[in-house]
Amino acid sequence: MYFTFENSLYLYLLFFIPLAVLLHFYLISSSKKASLKFANFEAIARIKGVSLYSKNLGELAIFILMIIAVSFFVSGLTLHKEVEASSFSYVIVIDSSQSMGAVDLFPNRLAVAKKTSINFLDSLPSSSRAAIVSFSGNTIIEQRISENKFILENAIQSIELSEVGGTDVYEAVIISIGLLENEENKAIILLSDGQVNVGDIEEIFKSAREQNVIVHTIGVGTKEGGATRFGISKLDEDSLKALSYNTNGKFYFISSEEDLENAFDDIIELKPGIASINLSFYFGMIIVLLIFLHEVLSYRSKITL
């Protein structure tokens, strides 16, 4: 487990803490000297059972905590921790473009992808959460995040080869990232023959990294290719490798149903590494709480006076 900062320059705000402490006690000391010219302030303080210096220590503590919270908030403090694969929520993204009808895998690429995806769901712990997405030239959310394996498996079974042209990986990944928005540890498993011809793959890298989403890619098909109704379709693994590499995921090349089963098994067993949590939201809540406490202390001071 470790921490990083998106904008570490803002940590210089922490240098205001010792200055604030020195200024606080300087003002207290000055106030004490001025008060003693007109009244025996220390005697009054002893009668009331309070310390001269304790009166504003609560506000000082709140101010110091406020500086710390603000500096961490604006610097983008992020927690990185290693988590087990079983603690991840997954979106299984299946390419349903016409090239997935190639018969280099029996009976075709899509059928093998669907079958092994169902087997993957069966092997996950019962508490694991997943969603199902299919894509070609457009993207379809077959099933949103759920723990119900029966519903998820039916969603996979319903996927058919699309009549819409193109392979828009960009839209599929962006939508999948959105489905994982409220999940703590996020991973996408993308099954495709890699023939990306729609969308900007560089934007995919950026969006996945910003949302701390790992993308595992599985190349479905053989390098020799397989026949489709429009000709021979070959596996293009370059874009799939780039996608997994740039999102801390892993690429799997499969040329048989057994290879695909092994890839899914490996995803479950491996520790996908680092899950990242941006803590800015929590420090924002702390800032709000500190402001509230400051107002409460100020109100109580006015009543006491």
C-alpha cells in the first residue's frame, strides 16, 4: 500500500501549520499582556477553572486540521493498494461484430467467447459483481452490475452477431467504465479479435487510467484467420496488447477454447496489482465537518461571553 499525489506542489500549504501555531501563541501572549493592564485576568481564569491558553486551542486544532485536509484535497491524494482478483467487480465486454463469426474456432469465435465467459462467471465467488456488454459499431449494455449469475449468464446467451458495421472499442470501454463507477475495485475483460476500426484508442487509455480501471484483453481467433461471409478474418493483436499494457492489465492470445478457459482462470488467480482510490472526496467531507465544528465552537464562545 502506498500513496501518491496528483499535484504535489500544493503540499507546500503544510508549511503554514508552524506559522499558524506561532502566530496563535503570539496573539494570545499579546492579548494577555493587554488584559493584565486593566484586570487580574489570571485570577479570574483560576476562579472559573480555565486556562488562559486553553480558550482557543480547540479553534487552533481545527485550523491545523483544516490546513492538512485542504492540502491533501487539492493535491489529489490517492491510495494505492494490492487487492485479490476476487474482490474486483468485472465488466465482460464481448465483441459481436461480423468478424467474430469466423470459424477458426469451433463453431465460431463468438460462440466460444460466450461459452467461456459463462464458465468464468461460474468460477467467481458468489459475492462477485459483474456486468455484460456487447459491441460492434455500437455498444449494448446486456446487463448492468449484478451478483445474480443466472441473469448475467442469460445476458451472455442472448448476444448474437451484430448487423451493425464496425468495431467501436472506444465506446464499449467508456460505457463499461461508467458501469463500474460506484465499484471499489474495477476490471474490464474485453474479448475481441482486435480489428478496431472505430474510436480513438488513445482516449481509451486516458479514460481507464483516470478512473483506475484495469483492462484485460483477450484476443479471440487464430493468426491464420477464419472464414466469414465477407472473407478471411485474422486476429489483430496489436491494439489489444496496447490497451492492456497501458491500463495495467494483461493480454491473452487464445487460439482454442482451452486457451480461453486458461486465460479466464489466470485472471481469477492473478493479483491484478494495484487498485487506486482517490481520497479527495473524503477530505472534502472532512473539510465540511471541520467548518461545522468551527461554527459550533464559535457559537458556544458567544454564549459563554
